[in-house]
Amino acid sequence: MTGWWKNRSSAGKVELYTRGSFHLFVLLEVVSFGLMPVVATAAGTSSVLVPLALLLMVCGHAVLCGVLTSKALHWVVDRRERPTRLAVATAVATAVCTLAVFTLRATGHISEPTVAPTLVSGLTWFASGSLVLCLRSVKRMRYVPLAAAVATGLASLALGTPAATALGYCVGVLLGSLFFGATCGFSAWLLRTVYELDRSREMESRLAVAEERLRFGRDLHDVMGRNLAVIALKSELAIQLARRERPEAVEQMIEVQRIAQESQREVRDVVRGYREADLSVELEGARGVLSAAGMDCRVDFRAVRGRELPAEVQSALGWVVREATTNILRHGDAHRCLIRLTAAETGSVTLVVENDGAPEAPAGPPGSGLAGLRERLAALDGTLQAGLVGDGRFRLLAQIPDRRLQGLEVRA
């Protein structure tokens, strides 16, 4: 029932909240301003035709502003073009509705003194907020309330409203439009900023993956480049010696076989991540990357200081930390993360990586990251468990048994 909210990103949640708030503006305009003529008429004896017509007018205006707001928010997050035509139509409709209210007031069809100011204020305020969403520059946004106030004052004067009353219209529209314009403009800026941060976070994750691929490519080149060059030279030398029927050709081919076997072993080490892996570096790197992404990351590995882990164990657990960090950045919407490494003087070594904000269902097909980690740990008789543990928390548990650790320590 709550997956529609939990499975959204932070930017998606902010957008949903913003859209819900603006959609409530439609209901707010109808209830606060559209029902005003009907309520005022119910207290008097005048005809109900004009109040009903005014109510329908406000309802139509509210829906038009709501549609403009929805499309303007799509433009704010770069999903569609700016709704310029709809914005012009909204401005024209607001002007027509305002003139209609002034005309009915001047002709006596609106007798209650509070109805006309209330309707004019509601129409101009909500329209100004919707129009501000269609602008990016603050300098242009500030002209919307000013234009609405001046146009309202001039229209009231043109239809015979006294100067003092027209000035009151102008000031009221200006103050209300400034408030609605500032609120809508800030909401659009906040939504745009949140999406930019979300895109930056995604780009940071991609750059981290690209950097790791480059590192892997450099390591593979360092291992294979020199050995392949030596194999090519010695093979060519063996060919020349064989053509001359020299016995040294056999020695050269034996050397080629030895280098090829050594290269195979080194490539296997690169693929499995056993070259130059430092668990403490991976832990500090995970803390720095997750903290830079705005998460509260706590790394606890003080318990391991009294025990020196073998290089194979550090490398395998380092890859677990690296893969877990990548998954946290790329999936879910984590705010807190805990990385705990437990290794007493005796007993198994346990690494726990736990974060919140995990989606209930995976966003795509399962990757090969966890399968690769299980293969690395299986070489050390270790196990890996990963899954949801409740309340949107995802836990990854890697464990290497004590019997294997003792064997590695004795061998070292």
C-alpha cells in the first residue's frame, strides 16, 4: 500500500508533494472565492442566477490554472516545452473574468460590497502564481504581480470605480500576487534544484563505475602488456631456432609456456580483485563517497585492529564494500548507512552493510555484482546474504569462517 511512496526517489517525492499542493489550490480557489457569491446571496434576497454563473466562472478559472500549473511543472523538470500558449490563454481568461466582475458590479448585478473585491483578488492571485511557474528568471517573475495590480486598478477606474477603491484593488492584488508568486516561484526553484542534485548523484555513480572500469583496464594492461610482448618475442625466436634445427628452440618454448601460465594466474588475480586491495582504504572510500552523496554513513571497524587479516580476506571483503557502496548509490533512496566489520581474536570475520530507503521491488533485472561477490567469498569458504530486513532496510552480510582464517594465517 505504501510502495507508491517508498519506491520513489527523493526528487520524485518532492515533485509529488509539490504537485499535490498545487492541485489543492484548485479546490482552495473554488471554496474560498467561488462560493462567496452564493453564500452572500443566500443571506439576502437577490437572484441566484448571477451567483451561480460567478461560481461556474471561478470553477472554470481554477481548473484552467490547475492545468497550467501541471504543465508548467513538467516544463520545470525539463519533460516538455514551456506552455506559452496556455499561459497566454490563462492571462486572457483572468482579464475577461475580472472585467466581467467589474461590469456586474457597475451595473448593480452584484450588490454585496464584499463579493467583487473577493472575486477579483482570488482570480488575480491564483493566476499570478500559475504564470510565475512559467518563468525562470526572478527579474521576470516580479513583473507578474506588478502587471496584475496595475491592470486591475486601471480596469476598475475605466468602469467607474472611485479612485480610492481602485487604489485598494491595486494594493490588494499586488500584495496577494506577490505572496502567491513568491510561493510558486520558490516551489519551482526547489523542485528544479532537487532534480539537479538527483542527476548529479546519478552522474557521480556513473563516474565511479567508469573510474573502476578504467582502473581494471589499467591493471589488465599492466599484467598482460609486458607478458604478451615477451611471449611474442620468444615465440618468434623459437621459430627462428626451430628452422635452424637448434635445440635452444625447446628451451624458448618452455619459457613461453611458463610466462603464459604466469600471465593466466595474474589475470585471474585481476579479475577476482586480489591485486593491491586494502580493506581499510575501501572502508574509508565508502565513507567518503556516501557522505558526499548526503548520507549519514557510519563505519565501525575498531574491533579488527587487534587482529591482522590475511591479504586474501581483506581483498574479498574490500570488494564486498565496493559493490555494496555502488548499489547504495545507484539503487534506493538511502539516508543512513552502517558498515560494521567484526573480527575478534578468534572466530569468524563478519562484514555487515545496512542502509535504509531500499525499494520493495528491484528497479530492473538482477545484476552480476552479488553473484561475483559470492564467487569471491566461496573461494575462502565464505558466505554472502543479501535482502530486505524490514522498514525499507537492506542488509548485506558477508562472513568468512574461522577455520579458513586460521589456514590462511598459518600459510602466511
